[in-house]
Amino acid sequence: MIAFVSGPVAALSPDTAVVEVGGVGMSVQCTPGTLAALRVGERARLATSLVVREDSLTLYGFADDDERQVFELLQTASGVGPRLAQAMLAVHSPDALRLAVARDDEKALTAVPGIGKKGAQRLLLELKDRLGAPLGTGTTPTPAATAPPPWRDQLHAALVGLGYQPRQADEAVAAVAPEAEADGGTPNVSALLRSALKTLGRAR
């Protein structure tokens, strides 16, 4: 198993980072939030999980070991593959997912693209004793799991991470807002990022 990759970031795309490790470019699938913290040319360390299929080897990258652990635990639930697990972490932090499961918060899970009402109910049942308690300190739980997904902040941070100026990122976020609203307020951030990049490309 490849537990982590460390090295300079060679390239970034809407859903992938290429990290140079020993002269080899490792392609790592990441959430928009993780990508937003990376900069081309700067060193990065990503916790990773290697998913092996008959026809592919895919490396998924995470900001820390806790996020990777939750990614792997999510896949122990029936019907959850790596892409859906990654989508869940693109919408909610590990602690927000723990809190959602602890509270039986069906709404928080249906905020993830690809999860319907019945799927959310099944996941709440199966994950009940697997994710553990939220790791955050404090006696009052945060309402992050029930809040609308912060797609605007995630998208803006991802665009800035890809090298665009904050003003350009603001304009691109505004341009794709109708697309996000058409999704009922729970858009796929990766899809919005691709749309925003097309908008920026036309503006050049």
C-alpha cells in the first residue's frame, strides 16, 4: 500500500494533482478542498489510498490520515465505492460525516450527489458504529453537517489554488451560480469547477 506521497506539485487539474516522487509523476485523485491547498512548484504531502481494480490502479489523496481513514471506512458500507466516498468527503469534512451519522442526519447525506433518501437511510444504519465520534473538541457540536454545502467557498479556493486571481475566481463563481442553483443547492463541486474553468477560458 502507498500510505502517502511527498514531493513538489508538478501539475493541478479540477480533480487531480500530480506530485513528483523520485523523478516520477504520481497522479492523485483529490477533492476540490484538498486541491485548493496545493500550489504548483511547492512541496506537498498527501495521505493516500490505492484502489486496485482489474483494469486500473487509482491513487486517492487526502489532506491528512484521518480523512484517508474515513474514506476507507465509508467503503465498508454496501454500495459505496471510492468515487462516492470521495464525493462524500468533497461535501463534508470527516467530523461532519461523523456528526451526521451520530445524529441520524439523513439530510446531510442526501446533500451528497449520488445519495438519495433510501441510500442515506441505509448508510446511517451501516455506518453507525464504524466512523466513531467526532474528533473536534468542545461540548457543543457544530452544525456543519446540517448546513448547506459551502460550494462557493470550495470553488473559489480551488480556482485560487489553480493560479487564478481572487477577482477572477469571484467572477467565475458568479457565472456558474445558476448551474449550482439548478442542482437544488447541493451541486457537484468538481462539475462546477470544470464549468468555471471553461468560463475563465472564454474570458481570456
